[in-house]
Amino acid sequence: DQQVKQNSPSLSVQEGRISILNCDYTNSMFDYFLWYKKYPAEGPTFLISISSIKDKNEDGRFTVFLNKSAKHLSLHIVPSQPGDSAVYFCAASALDKIIFGKGTRLHILP
Amino acid sequence: SAVISQKPSRDICQRGTSLTIQCQVDSQVTMMFWYRQQPGQSLTLIATANQGSEATYESGFVIDKFPISRPNLTFSTLTVSNMSPEDSSIYLCSWGGPIGNEQFFGPGTRLTVL
């Protein structure tokens, strides 16, 4: 049973436009949500996070939105740049558990 | 933040053999973790490597299959024992935590078992 779902395996976005990556979760006990970015042959790197008591967190070009009633979060990247092409993992944590989604591969088109 | 490295970066192994993966952090860190990412799957936490004591394993992972050492605050090893093709994965170590907070990952070890 997947507690954290990223339903889009891949996404293509034109350079300069907005990229929106989505993540759904099932466990209402999750209290912290994180996004990681992964390039080929490298480990994931932390991008941005949000506590369950907030609905938005912004860091430069990256904004994460949390909709607790829908158990949904999204990562917005604007404007999208070529270096944003990578796999993005959504993760959720509760107590001492962290659950990752399967990832979404983002392609930024020139 | 501390830089984390792993070796080997990749290996191809025969069924029934064992492989030890090393993880080195360039400064002392309290918490280190081992993850697995099977093809097409998400990252799954195998265990928390505790300095000076036995590792804490997640459900579905056992010490006999994945023995872990953590002799000091900068180094840990994960052994994949008696390998089968199902063990073909990327294995990653990380530091940070407590678990659930930001993690800093190593580059991963890509293991293929024939």
C-alpha cells in the first residue's frame, strides 16, 4: 500500500514556464513533507519542505503548497530552467518514519 | 554541510556472494541511515546505523541479510549478504535527522546481481 503517491512518472515543461509536480498521501498522521531532487548517478538532494501546520512555503523559484483536506501537496518551480531537469521525490514523515514517493522525472524543454 | 561519499559506486556480483558498501562523511554526524531504491520504486529506509550499538532495522529488513557497522561518527558499512537478483538496487547512505527531517544523501551504489 503506497502511502505517498506521485502519479505522474514524467513531466515535460517548456523552459521559462511553470513546472507543477504533484504528490498525494494517505496517512493523516504525516506531519512533515519534503521534496528532493535527484540527478543521474547522484544521491537525492534536499530541495524544500513544509510542516503540516502550514499551507505554503516558498524558497526562491520553488514553492510547496499543502492541502491537508485533500491530502495533496505540490511543488511549483517558476520559471523553469534547464538545470531543473531531474527526478523529483516527494517524502512524508511521521514520528520516526519517512516514506518516499516513486518520483517524477521532469524534462525542461528548450 | 558535511560531504558524504560511498564506495563502490557500482558493482556486478554473482548470486550467493556478499558485498560491503562503505559510507564516509567528512565530519562527525550523529545519525546515519541506509536506504534502498529498487528499479522503478521509491527510496525505502533499511535501517538507522547507530554508533557503538546494533543498527535499528525497519520492517522487512533483518540483520542477517543486511549487517551494518558504525564504528565511529564518520563511517558506516552496509553488507548485502547471500545476494540474489532481487537485491539489484541502488543503495544509498545518508546523514541528518532525526528521521523525517532533512537528509543528506551519498551518491549511491548501483548493485547488479546476476
